[in-house]
Amino acid sequence: MRNLILILGDQLSTTLSALQDGDPCRDRILMAEVGDEARYVRHHKKKIVLLFSAMRHFAEQLRAAGWTVDYHTYDPDSPLTSLCDVVKDACTRHHPARLITTECGEWRLHDDIQRWSARLNLPVEILPDDRFLVSKAWFARWAQGRKQLRMEYFYREVRRQTGLLMTPEGNPEGGQWNFDRDNRQKWTGTPPAPAPWRVEPDAITREVIDLVEQAFLDHYGTTDDFHFAVTAEQAEDALAYFLDFALPCFGDFQDAMSEQEDWLFHSILSPYINCGLLLPRDVCEAAAQRYYQGAAPLNAVEGFIRQIIGWREYVRGIYWLHMPAYAQQNALQNDRDLPWFYWTSKTRMRCMHKALDATWRNGYAHHIQRLMVTGNFALLAGIRPEAICDWYLAVYVDAYDWVELPNTLGMVMHADGGYLGSKPYAASGKYIQRMSDHCSHCPYKVSKVTEEDACPFNALYWHFLHRHRDQFAGNPRMTMMYRNWDRQAADRQDAILKRGDWLLGNLDAI
């Protein structure tokens, strides 16, 4: 046999670099469901179902195209518990001349694969993942010499490089790069949000659901009402549904939260992009086409595309530029454990309960729920970055270390000292009130700060600013915050700090 081609669970693309020079007559493909990858954090049950089912469907697609596929199905009693175990076993059986794979997304596994050649006693060729719009080398060149990396400037360079939403003269459509200021409306029920796209589980998916319920009973979340796409064709249908029914309103309400709706106008396409069922460039071009057809406004299309070619590509570049040291950063010296209600959703804070309950049920919450509710609380409470990063990695179906770690450690927790974001995304309960209807259903009062029934976000916000004054008082973007703090009477400041101390000492009781 010439080559053994290893395809990972987030590489479910027929255009994958490892497949491009392959020969179905002389090469063999290997795919594997292994315990080490499924259990290194307590991944949400829906995430395991999504990946195992999508992998099994992709293997069938490859076989239909003429490939020979060795597929290692998860078996809790198998002695082959790691990916290397499965590869070594396949090499022993088939004697390939070399192993070929596309570079993986996580530093942990990449570091391991780099050692495989000596373990397997054969050449291991790791090819670039060209499904991203910019390479690691391109990002490193862009970042060279910059003290701080601002996503906005990176985003503009990628827009120029790809031509997305650019005029023939080389200018951004609409005369400006970013329409974020237009995308902060509160949703009050009008226009009605579309029903979430769904597909009923087929026989393969139902078999995987049964497996997960038996073998991963102790994992987070539920498999109930599983309706994610598990094939490229289904993912294309989900994309078309979003473009038709949600994209026109996505921009206006992309930061909104609601008591009644889990999804609102969000695409829920990140699980498919991140595992390879959809390619990011294709998704962006399809959205841009809706703008040129007059079917979606520019603020919606630009905001959606920015999430993909801006944040997604940007955080991937930061991840590979600074790992593994990046994962150890803790600039604010946070030392508190993650409150248990992150796992149970049992808290009286209505906004937290709604975000956590949706996460438990769906394996998904949108970016504002992650950043400004669950993330904001972790920032204000001083949770250890490692603890909250592991939680995000475990509970979301679209979470992979390369995208989750910089978003959480840098953007949410400001643990990198401001390298990713110029200021911490800290906010009081007033932000949540402005962007949702949660506060009117909450036993805590967003109008209060020091009382027992005051919104916990309020005192924690001021407490956070007070205890980190040395780090942030000189930040020009935070001058107004400290001016507002200093204007308050000394006795009120003392009462706020006392309330904050109590909350920090009793996080699980909130």
C-alpha cells in the first residue's frame, strides 16, 4: 500500500489537502472514534453525536466515491484508546509507505502527531489546512512587529485579499468597513424569529445517539431533540435556510437575547464550518451574493461575514502564533473555581439561567450570551481562566481549542493582558437589560446595587474595576468608567464593595 491517509473528525471536507493527491486504487483512508479524543473534556453529548454521526456519514460518502476506508468505531472495551493506537494498529495491518494527514486544529494533538514518525517507524507528512482563508505563515507575517493585534485591521486586510464586499475600486461596500453600530437593537418580538432549521436523525444518527447514551452517560448535556446536520448536503440546506429566513434580520438583532427564543436570527452554522461540512469561503460568498441581489441589507451581511473572516480567522492566527504558552496566561491572577451552576444552570440570575439552560439543551448559545452573560460573569467573579476555558470547550458543539481558547482566555477573560482586546468586556446588569427582556423575569433587581435583591452583575462590576484599578486606570477606553466610580460617595463605594465581597464569597448561592 502506498499511503495511509488519516482524516480527523473536524476534517470532513472532500477538498481536504490530505485527499488531493490521493489515489483510491493505491491509498487507504483511516478514520477513528477514540476514547481519548471524546473524553479529554466532558464534551456535550450532542457534540459527540454530531461528530461521530458526521464522521460515519463522511466515511460512507468516501466509500461511494471509490475509496477504501478503515473506520474504527468507538468501543469502550477496545484496547485502542488513543488516535496513535489506532494508527499504529492500521500500519501494522497494512504496511503503508507513509502516513499523510492534514494539520489538526488543536496544539495538543498536533504536538503528539509530530512525534508519530519515530513511534510508527515510517514517514509522516502533515499538510497545511487550506480550508482557512489565510495561512498560519500569512498571519505571522501580518503580526510581526505589532505590540497589539487588533482584529479590525486584520479583518480589513482579509477583505482586501479575498475581495469580499469590496467594490471594483478596492473600497469597502457602503463606504465603511464595519457596521457594528447598526447591529445592537433589542428584539421585542417583531419581526418574528424563524423556527430553527432541523433535520430528523436517520438510522446512523439514531445508532450514535444510543451509543452516546450508553457510553457517555456522565457527560454534560442531553441528546434529546438532536436535529443538527450530519452531512454536507444537510449543512448546505441549513445555510440556504439561514440566508432565506434569518440573514435579513441578523444584523439588527445579532446582539439581542430573548426569554422566548434560543436562536433568534443566528445562523447556527459554526458547528458545520468548524467540522468541515461547510467551507468558510463558500458561506461568505453565499451571504455576499444575497447583498448584491438585494435580498439582505449590508449591515447584516457585513456583520455575518466579519464573524467568519474576521474573528474566526483572527483567533486561529493568535492561537498558533502563541501556543502552548498562551494557554497558561492569567494576567488578572484569577483564582476562583467555576461555580457549580455553570454545569446545572441552577441559579436565580435569569440571564445566566437562560443561557446555561439553552447550553445544556442545545449545546449552543450565541456569541453575546457567551461573551456578555456567562463570560462576563466569569470575568467579574475572577474565575480561573483554565476552568472557564475547559467549560466552554466542553459544552458547545462548535468548540475546538483553536477557536475557543483565544476567544475565552483573551476576549472574555482578558487573561492575556490586553493582547487580543484593548479593554475587558466587563459590564453591569444594565447591558443585559438593554439587550434582552431577562431582567423583567428575574428576582434580582437591575436597578439596585447594594441590596440583597440587587442584580449581582452590578456590584461585581464595580468590585472588578476597583480591585483591578492598577491594571486599567491608565486605559483611555476605561477613563469614563473610573470617573463614574470616583464620583460616588465613599460610603456608597464601601457598601458596593461589601456587597461584592459577599457575592464573591458565596458564588454558588447566587
